[in-house]
Amino acid sequence: LLETKIWNVQLPKGKQYAMKMEFRDAGWKKTFLSDEKKTETFYSYSLCGDTIKVFESRKKYIIQELTDSTLVFQLLYNDFFSVIFCFIFLSYRC
């Protein structure tokens, strides 16, 4: 369910930026769009159960929910602080 889709971040109303994510062949592509600027970053990752492990940053993300239309994951900074991200399904990638 995670791969071969483009995930679009669900933002609060009034925000002037967008973020998309795509997981494909152990590669994680993040695209950030703001003020007509486009920034793309690429990471290598592995999926271990419900945990996404990013090799370059050594960060871990715990998948809270994964369905055909929703991806919710939590970034684990350390034992005391974490952030939850919610993404919605945008479209299939052919």
C-alpha cells in the first residue's frame, strides 16, 4: 500500500505551501512546493514491520495508519519528542 502512490500532505486551511511524497523501490522522494520554488529530496529507506527507517539520517518513522487513501506516520526524534504527519492519497503513479 505504501509504494507506487503519490501522497499529498493534508495541510491546515490557509497554508501557502504543499508537500508530496513517493515511495518506490526503496527510494523515498519528498517534494516541497513554496512560493513558486520546488525542492526535491531523495532518501533510501527500508520498511521493517510498521517502521520506516531512513538510512541517510538514521531517523525512524512509525506508521500509525496505512490504508488505500491515508498514510499517517510519526517521526521519532528521540525518546521524549515526536511529530505526527498525515498524508492523503493523491494519485497512482504509472
